[in-house]
Amino acid sequence: MSTRVPSVPLITCDPYFSLWSPVDQLYDSDTVHWTGRVQRISGLARIDGRNFRFMGLGAEPVLNQTSLEISATSSRYTFEGVALSLELEFLSPLLLDDPDLFSRPLSYIGAKLTVNDGQTHQVELEFSFSDRFCTCSNEPVPMAGGVHDLGNSLAAWTGKRKQGPLSHSGDDVTVDWGYLYAAVPRNQGLVSKTGEGLNVRLCFPELNGTGESFVVAAYDDVASINYFGEFRRGYWARNGKTILQVIGEGIRDYPSVRERCRTFDRELAAKAEAAGGTAYVSILNLAYRQTIAAHKLITGPEGEAVFVSKECFSNGCAATVDVSYPSVPLFLLYNPELVKGMLRPILHFARQPAWTFNFAPHDAGRYPHLSGQVYGLAQEGMKNTEVYPPYYAFPANAALYNLHSQMPVEECGNMLIMLAAVARAEGNADFARPQMDLAKQWVRYLIEYGEDPGEQLCTDDFAGHLAHNCNLAAKAIMGIEAYAILLDMTGDKAEAGGYHARARTAAAAWLERARRGDHSALVFDKQEGWSLKYNLVWDLLFKSRLFPPELFASELAWYIAQQNVYGVPLDSRREYTKSDWVLWVSAFSSGRAGREALIKPVAGFLEDTADRVPFSDWYDTLSARHYYLQNRTVQGGLFMPLLADEWAGG
């Protein structure tokens, strides 16, 4: 069975080590970083002395690609020709319940050869890795490299001679420091450093029947994140482990890791099928690796997990609250500790003197520097690749931020809902307990300004700012309810009852002002217009019952009636949509049929779009053309129906 997607994930570890194929056949283009910059891995099969190409551009004849299958953790190609078949699997073992494993900056390329003519053949598979993995520049730079004997494997390495760890920040950029490694099991191949990069050969002498082997590709960034003045390595290195130890473990563990990934893939596919049909399986398989690999997992000063997102193809912000919020369904399902890891940088910065507002911050820096919020600065920000100063250390009188450019209701609601969601997932509010002073400050802001917001920025402002935004008001109501949940779980039940009553009163007022017959309005003060009320889904997940069941049924029916060939628009002003929010509102239905009506058009976008970029969350529902955004973590929101199903029984 062949799969057609806009771009195929190959190596997906973190925002800098992320390789994709933007074509249907692996040999019709060079491989690229998610930004589109060429980072070439070429692949040749040498069969009885003749070369055939299966990966990347070149002049050699090709082995004909016959299929592509994408699962949550792998992309599998098959090729046929010259009396044999080749199965090639790109496996990134992103198993979220095992942080030591998924934080490794390591992926596998598995190869299985099968002879089809009953004869004996001399076969080599050759992979060439470009030095471009290690530099952001298109110009040649002096490189160092060599080969290590690791006992169970041979590993070649390459990197710039002049290293500047964490020497830039920004969006649409690749890493400019660190070292690329390529390794093979001992006695199964050879590795070398060449003038252009790394060369790996898997050797199958006297092949008659079937032969299997694999390549490990790894990247040691040396320093991963500037965490409020401390250069932190990846989570995998927290106890002093080196990249060579990780490679050795990766070689040793490959059979068991591959089997664990296949088990996970099967289980996820079965759950997705039951929740939303075959189209939903395809969507989640493509979203899974992208969502996770747009983060970097590190530890904070006390050894706590810190899960730093990059706001890809937007502005490069790190730990952005309104990017974390849509992404959390995936992580609530498989490891809520990672949601806490998203919240920690924001909670830390919100307590610094430089943040003088009584609402939640938008971000904690620009990737890979968590140096304090960079969104909405009063003065012009740094250009792409430049590094912001340590705003977290600035005094209150520095007056860093422009109030008009902030997102107060949006981020207060997001933070409170995420705190409550973590408590719901873990069955306790231990994480939120030390943060209740901030939470109280933020809920007071929502009560004062959120129930009928003025003209504030919010995450839906693609078509311009809105005052009296009904969906933003719904978020504020759910933020108030989230605070009530936290109070209840921390033992202050009397106070919790008061806030729950406040949320219920606000919800009744919302219904009275927002209902327009068979749907709800875009803004309170106009009759025309509508929008996706995705924020209401938390009323179902929290079992708050602030809103009546018939509201969810009528909203779902309205969205289905309004949708175009590739989905329902975000709101009535334009024909574009956000796929994450479409899947959130699909969870208004507890049945598969109601969900499928909204899910299938999103899968159609993936099949038909002409834009060969990683899964875009913002696209036109008529043309299937994407709007700029790509490779974003928000696609974790596509897992919302699965989360709704899991929490429905709890």
C-alpha cells in the first residue's frame, strides 16, 4: 500500500535534527531539513558491481520504488529491481513513556534485502551524509572528522572546526554547531569521513535469500538550550552520558527498540481507527513524529524535565504558551510530565522582575535561548539568527514590553486550562499547588476582562483582531472553571465552589449572548458570523457541564454544514482553517460517524496539497494550499479525539 503525504518524515529527533523527503519517490529529490534547506543523504545499491540509486538525486538508474507506508514512529519504503527487493525503514523511536530513549538524538535506517531470482549476488548499500547537517551556511567551511571503534560498532563523525555552541537563534534556521555521527554494527559494514561528509556501507557478500542490517544516525549538539543563563544539554546526557555511549546503546538496543515501536504503532493505529476511522489513522501517523521532534527535552536546575518547543515557521519563539496549548492532547495521553515540562519555563519567567503584568507571558525566549519573553517588545527585536539579551535578569523599570501587543486573556486561559489538565491526567494537583498564587492572579484577570474581551490579540487573529470574541470568551470561562478544579483538588472546596458558580453564571450569559439559532456567533455584538468554538471541548473533558449537550450537537452540525472540500474554515471571515482546531471540535461528537465527517477532509488535504512541506496546520479549505506554517508542534492537538475517549471513561 502506498501513502501520499506532503513531505515524509525520515529522521525526527529535535528542531535541528529533522530530515524530510518532499517527494513521492525517495529518489526524486534530495532530502531536506524541515525548513527546506538541503541536508543530503544519498543512497546507492551496488549489485554485482552495478550502481542503482534509491535515495537522493543522481545520474544512476534507480531501483523502482513500489510502496511507502508511514506509521507513528517510522516511514517504510520498498524498492524492486535487478533480481532483488529492498525494504528501507526510517525509524525514530519517540516513545513518550521512555524519556531516556526518545530524548536520544538518534534515529535508525533499517535495510532488508531479499533476492528474488534464486541466485547469489554481491550487494552493498551505500549511504552518504552531507556536511550540511552541521552548518547553517551554504558556503563551504573547514570541517573536522574521523572514525571511532566503539566495540560493537564503527562510527564516523564530522563537524565544523570552529565551534560556537548556541551562537544563533531564530526561525527558519538550522544548527550551526555540533557533530553528526553515522554508525554501523561491527562486521556488517564500513564507515569513513570523506571530503563532503560521511560515508557508510552495509555489506552483503554472497547474498542468497535475505539479509538485514541498519545504520544509526546521531547528532550531538554539545549544548542544546540556554535555560535562563545556563547552557543545558539534552535530557539523555543529564548523568554525564556521552554521545558515543548513546550510539553504542543504540546499536545494542535496535532489535528491542524496533519491536517496541512496532507494538506502539499497532496500538495507536487501532485506537485511532476506533475513534475516527482510517483517515484518522493516516493523520495521526503523520503528526506524531513531527509534533514531538519540534521540541527539545532538557533538565532544569533541579533535574526536572523541561520540554522546550520551537514555534516553527512563525517567529521561532521558545515555549510559546499558545503553541503548547493546542499540542497538549498528545502529551496528556502518553506522558503528562512533558506538559509540566512545557509550563515550567513560563512559570519561572512569570516570577521575574522584568515581567510586570498581572497576566501570563506569551513565551520564554527565542529558540534555543530561553532568555525571557521576546514577543511584543517595546523596541524592535533582534533579527533572525541574532541572540536576544537576558531579559529574565532585567529590572522591572526596564519597561520591556508593549501592552497592546500582548495576549492576556489567551495566555491566562491557556495556562490555567493546562494546569488543570495536568491535574486531571495525574489525579492530583501537586504540580499546580506551588503556583496557585500565579493562578489566582490570572483567574482574576479573566474575571475582569475575559467574559466579554476587548480588542485583544488571540491565536485566531489570522484575519485581524476581534473585540467581543465569543471563542476567546469561552476560553476565559473554561479558565475560570480550571481554577475551580485546581482549588477543589488542593483541598479548598468552599473557594472552589464559588469559582465554579462564577464559571456557570458566565456560561449562561455566554449562551444568551452568543446563540444565533442553530449556531453560535463570531462576536457578541453582531448577528452575522461564526467560528470554531474549540475551547468548549474542555467542558466535556473536565465534565464541568457548564454548557448544555445540545450546544455541542448543534455546533457540530453547523460545522459539518459549512465545510468545504478540505475542511471547515476557522471562522466565517476566510476560507482557511487550522487542522488542530478542526480535530478539537470533532471531539464534540462521542461517536465515530460524527467525527469522520470533519476528519476525512483534513486527510484529503494531505493527499492533494501541492505544497511539499511538513504537515501544515494552516491551509486553504478550497485550494489545499498551505499558509506558511509548517512542522509545528500544534499538531499534537490532532490527538484530541483520543484524549476525549480516554477521559470519558475516567
